[in-house]
Amino acid sequence: MARYIHLSRKLRLAKLNRRTRWAPFWTVPKMYGASRRIHPGRHTAIKRNWRRTKTKA
């Protein structure tokens, strides 16, 4: 592995890391109403884990 990560690669990895986060908490009442209790992780389109799925970055 390289000693230094190029800026472009670092930015690409940072972008992929942001895509694995949960959706904001306020999306649950917005989509389902105030009474429904659903985990905000279900609204995240792309779920990636560093162990499970590798990236092409």
C-alpha cells in the first residue's frame, strides 16, 4: 500500500463513506407520519460496510 494517499483518492473515499450513513431522523415522520417508528437506516439507498463490500477506489 502507498505511504501517501493522493487527494483525489482521499476525496473519493470520503464521498463513499458519506453514502453509508443513515438518513436524517426527520425523514421518518415526513415519510410515514408522526406515530410510525422506523429506523432511519432503512431510507439509506446504498449501504456498504468495509468488511462486506469493497469499493473500486
